[in-house]
Amino acid sequence: MKNSLKKVLMSLALACTTASFMLPTVKVSAATTAPNVTGIVANTYIGDAGRMVSSFQITVDDISKVSDLKASDFDITGNYNGIPLTLSSTVTPDYTDDGISLTTSGNIITMNVKPFKYQGAISFGGTTKNNFAVTCSKYSQLTFDASKVTKMTTRTVDDFTAGKFTGSNGITLQYRMYTSKKPGPQPLMVYLHGGGNDEVGTDNISQLTANRAAVSTIEDGRSNSVLSVQFPENYSYKIYSIPDQLKKMQDMFVTYKELIDNLVQTGKVDKDKIYLVGASSGGGGVFRFLMQYPDLFAGAIAISTKDTIGDYSQPEDIALPDFKEKLKGITNIPLWIVASKNDLICNSNESKYAYDALKSLGDTKVNLTLLSDDYMATLGLGGFLLHWAWVPVYNNYADTSVSNTGMMDWLFQQTKRTTPIAQIKGITANTYVGDAGRMVSSFEITVDDINKVKDIKASDFDITGNYDGYPLSPDGKLAQNNYTDDGIKLTITGNTIKIEVNPFKYFGGYITPGAVNCVKYPELSFDQSNITKVNTKTADDFASAKFTGSNGTSLNYRLYTSKSTTPQPLVVWLHGGGEVGSDNDVNITANRGATTWIEAGKDTSVLSVQFPANYGWAIYKNPTELPLMEKYNDVQYELIQKLIESGKVDKNRIYLVGPSSGGGGTFRFLMQYPKLFAGAIAIAAKDTIGDYSQPEAVAVGDFMDKLKGITDIPLWIVHAENDPTCDSRTSKYAYEALQKLGDTKVKLTIYDDAFMNSQKLYGGLRHWSWVPALNNTEMINWLFDQTKAPAQTGNNNGSTTTPQTGNTNGTTGTTPQTGNNNGTTVTTPQSGNNSTSTTTTAQTSTNSSSSSTLPKTGSVVDFSLMMLISSALVALGFVLLRRKATN
């Protein structure tokens, strides 16, 4: 036996030795040779201030050479938001956070960055900023600037084709053209660029990339074509008094007009919907083009107009007659004139005199907007940059003193067709309440005679300003990603045209208000001001009323009443501070707080009072606001008692839920009436309990004293870790205080940044933790499982939650949830746990390669380790064998 064992061990040792020689050598260093860069692509788009870079793609010969590369190895200089001067007229500094993240695919490293101006050198007031440079501290071969970029992509601009056209007068113009993807004649926007060095010239591209003018209508989701000629040079001030320059401009417009006529003849351009837009030198050009061809355009916008009409520096009584004489031929053209009141480059008097002249000529189609310094400052524009009045225009700014319609929407509603074919009798918007508020799913347009528009098709409609309701970009900046596909489906019943759409926020967004445009029949175009009725799913089933308590305080409220003939649960929804007022509507339509319970299939009533005003921070020490809140709670309590007395509400199943100010109100309502509620959910709670900014031990002790009366109420607390509005410590300290008081019914969910980002809740939207909470089926079912009635055998309360087996005494720590795909991790109460680390972070699982560190490649360490362990076991066997032989 001993000899047999010895032979086995000798064979195993030999096998291990042979295998070890066959193993490849494990590299100690991640890279022994320098990477070779074979190409660099800059991915850009056109922002308000020109071309902005959003990412770089660096191709190397072998990705394994840079396998340990991290985002922190890179640094960018010369990067800023494109607005070259601060409000104090100093050069805009570089970003302090470059916002770099890395991903890989094959041998390509994609470096996403915080968008910055591509080639944004500045020299002003003795201060200079150089163009961007990307430095890599770990691998110098990955350091680069614009000179090493081998390819550039520019969103939308790359879809323009380049062309050249020679007119009958022998003048040749270079142009760029975007052609609508929709069949048949479509609107055409003609854009006259400005006179800056980054626009005039011969490269036939700069006229598209200096600002958003040429791309804005396309990226806002319109179906129009765009034409922009590049002028080789700028013209002088007072061109009206320089005959040779004025003649040269007029000759170019002759060629321009012939080019437009050719496009109409191709069948791609609707001759009744050609629009003219220009800024600065282009704004002055707008007036001259209109004066030369008054019958060509259906509408125009002239921005920051250069002095092409007359001498604005003369006294008004002299200048005005001159302007009237020159503009008398354009009084029937819809025209919107826009300027900054204190423009330092092109004096706004040129715009004002043009407007006054047209109005005195009886023009009813001209509008004027003069932007104040204060408004421009909100855009970061001051000093010389007050000239940039085109920035809000190309973002569809709505001057509500003139119209609620955005300027670009207004423009595309104009048409030269004079006789309406059909008359609209009414427009209904069919909506529902989504995560971000009211969303429109369809429109119904009723006309006087459907036969007048019986050939209408879905492709004849175009929607602008439609987006999903989430207004921030991943970097936390205000954005509005309008749909590229409106998803329009059209049906006709009687005299009603129903347009089903890809659901969007009613009506439009923070940047672009919504509008529906009809190319074939402009009279069917409309915006929010034209809508005669709004239907809202579920919310319309809430009754509207007012209740006055015994203390004399009155509150508006909305009530959904269960259809059941027996008492059913009641959800009391406390809205947030953004929904205060007196319309008795926004409290149930700003988010899904009032409707989610019904739409989840629960047989329940829902009550939502609307508070007239929000309360301030630290209400716990406010001697005026805290008694007022308690008064409001008294009124709500009395109203709830009346509902119980009516026989519609089960007194043992009344639930309280609120977010933000309503989350803070939830704690206060529970503290005031601890016997009323069977369960509650407090989301993103405002600081109504105590001062969370104190040292934790002090704060928790204070919270324990305040919350000691609510330890028997099942309560689920929800917050985002880095909520920028309501500090998450209020929620975490409340949870810790209740645990230390022996509460076994309290739960806590904390969402981390990664999870909030996965929900498109970036930056300031990290306050919106009610969005995932109100979509959490598990949380909804948990709430409806709660009751103050004695425990029943079986589950007869209408809840869909399956009873849990095993430990139900609250001592289970963090319990994995099944069927929960919303990324939350729930912390269940810990018994005897005095640790302050009671929160868990909501985790999201991912197999993405989008981490900031690149993945490792070619590791053989696991196999090597296995062989070493095997060798050690063989050696141990020999030792034991020798010892046995000795014994």
C-alpha cells in the first residue's frame, strides 16, 4: 500500500511540474510596450455657441497595452461651455470637472466628456484662452489636441449636402441643404448667417456650425428642409448708403431666389411655406431680401438686425418717415423682430424703428421683442454678448407678452394660403398622469366638414416640443430631447380626426413649448391655446370639493371614491411644495401620487387636499408655520372622519403617503394623529422633524424624542442618497431614531446615484425619488397589507402580496426582494442594532463596460494558483508518507 501511494504521488508531482512549464508567464506589469494611436474621432454637435464636443474615440493598436487606463489618467484644458465671456466680461474659465468616463469596444477607447466648445480659443482684454488639449498622465501617446483629430462627426450638420449654384446673372453661390425625409412638398427655412469670421468665407460649412440656427428646426423634430448660402464676406454698416455694396447684396439675392425657385420645381418645397430667418448681418439681410422679393416668403424672423434700412441715429421724427418709405412693400408679411434692448454691436433702434414704421403703415402681422439685460443674464449673456439675441430664438423662446407660442413654432404656422379649406370646431387632448405629470396620448380635431380634408394623412402632421417629461441631461443641465419620431397614427370618425402620438409631456417643455403643425392644411395646426377640452385618465374620476373644519379653515380637495358598496381603504396623498395653489388640479396631476393606487388595481378611495402655500425649511422651530400645518391636519382629520362615517372608508386601513414637503408633512401628520393611520410612506422628506445638520448622535437623540409616539405605525421611508433639495439625513436619522426606540415596523430605502441615473433622474431630479417609489409594486402591495384590525388567517384584504415565511420579527437584516426590478434594496429593521450605518444603497446590476477603469485581459492567475495548490498538496503527501514510514 505504501509503495502504491508513493507511485501515485510521484506521478502527480511529475504532472504538476510538466503543467507548470507549459503555463504562460504571468505579466507583473499591465503593459510593457507603449500603445500606438491609429486614429482619433471627435464627436460633436451644434450648441448655442457653436460646435461642442461630447466624446472622443481613440483607436489604439492593442487595447491590452492600456488595460489599466482610468478616467482619472486624463485631464482636459481649454474646455468651457462655449459662452466666451462671463457676465463680468472676463474670459470664461475652464471646467473644474471634465466629466470624463471611459468605455471600450475592441481597440477603441470612447472618452465621454462634459460637452465643451471645440476650438474655442479666446483673446479678450489682455487675457487669452488656448484651444482644448487632452493630456494623459499614464500614456503620453494618448495626449492630443485638435491637430491630431483624424475625423470629426457633427450631429445633424453631417446630414446637409454641399452644393453650388450659378444664377442667370453669372453669380455663383455655395450652399448647404438639408432635405426633409418626408415625401411631398415640405416647408423650407432659408437661413441668412451673420457676419462673424467664423461664418463668412468659402469653406461652405461655417454658416451651419456657428450657432443652432440651421439645425434647430430639425433637432426640434420638424419636417422642414433648410437652405443656407455662405457669403464670402461681410458687408459694411450703413449699407443703404454704399451703392456698390448694396448692389452686390441685391445681385446675390437674385441668385438666391432662383435657387429657391429651382427647389420648388423639384416638388420638395412647399411654395406657400418658405420662411426667412437671419441674425446680425443676416438680420439686416432679412429686411433687404423681403424688400426685394415681398411675395416669396410666408413669414420671417429678423434678429439683432444690422443697419440695412436707414439711419437709426437720426431723430425719430426724421428716421421714421425714411423707414416707412423703404418698408411699405412688406406690410403683409408675418414678421417677428427680435433684439437685445442694449445690444452693443447692432443698435436696437434699427429694430424699433422698423417695427414702429410697419405699425404706422397699418401692419397687423409684425411683432417686436426686446430682450432685457436681466433676461439675457439668465442665459449667461452680458456685455458684448447681449448681441446674441438669437440664442433664445433658436431655442423656440416664447415671448408671452406677444404670444404663448414659441417663436419658431409661430413661424412654421404661417402660410401664404389665404382661404382656409376646413374650419376647426374643437380640439380635445386626451392625457394621462405619468411620472413627470400630465402626458398627452392623442388629440381629436373636429372640423366642420371632413370632406374638405379627406385626403389628410399622418405624414402631413409634425409635432414640436414633444419629449418624455424628464427635463435634465445626464450632466444635470436643462435639456429637452424632443422626439425624432412623433409616432403619429391617424383615424377619422365622422368629422373628427384622431391623432395618436408617442406620449409626451403636456404641453411641451421648459425650452420648447409644444405645437402640432399640419403642412397640407395649415388651418389644422394648433398649440395649447387652441385646445378646447382636456381629458385625463383616472384624474377625471376624482370629485372636486372644499371642506371647512371646525377651526374655520377651508381646504380644496379631490376625492376618488371606491365603487364598492362596503368600506374600503383610503390613501391620503400629501402633495409636494411644487403643487401648492388653488386650482385643485395639480395636486393630482403633477405626478402619479394620487392615481398609482387605482391604476395598480387596488379597490381604494384616494383623498388629496391642496394646500394654498408651501411651508418653509425647519418648520419644527417656526412658531407661525407649525401651528398652521397642525390646523391643516386638523381639517384633514375631520374630513377623513366624515368619510369613515359615510360608510365608504375602512377605519382600519387608512394610509398616508407624501413626497418632499408632503414627505415632511407625513411625519408631522403621523405625530399629530398616531392612531389614525394603518401605514405610511414618507418620500424625500423635508426637514419637519428636527435639525439634521447637528452631529449625528445629537440629531438622532432629538429625532427619538419627537418620534417616540409613532413607533407602532408601519412606515416605509424612501430617499435618494444625494437628493439636492431635501437632505437625506432627515430620512436616515428618522429611521435610526425609530429603530433605537424599538420600532420593528419601519423600513428604509436609499437610492444611490447610479440607480437614479438609470431612471433618468439626473442632477436636481435626484429629488424625484417618488418616481421609482410610486412605480414599486412591492411597496404598493406592502402598504395595502397593513391594517389596524386584529390579525386574520389567510390573506383576505385584496392585496396581491404573497405572505412571507420564515422570520417576520424584523431581525432579518437586508432581505433580497424577489420580482423587484426597480433597483431598490430594502433595509428591514435590525433588533438590538445600535449601529448608525442602517441604510443600504440601492444597487443596480450591470454587465456594461462603462466603468471608468478599462477591463483586464488575458489573465491566467486562477489556473496558476490551482497548480501551486496541487503541488503543495503533493509535497504534504510526501511528508506524511515519510512520517508514517518512520513510525
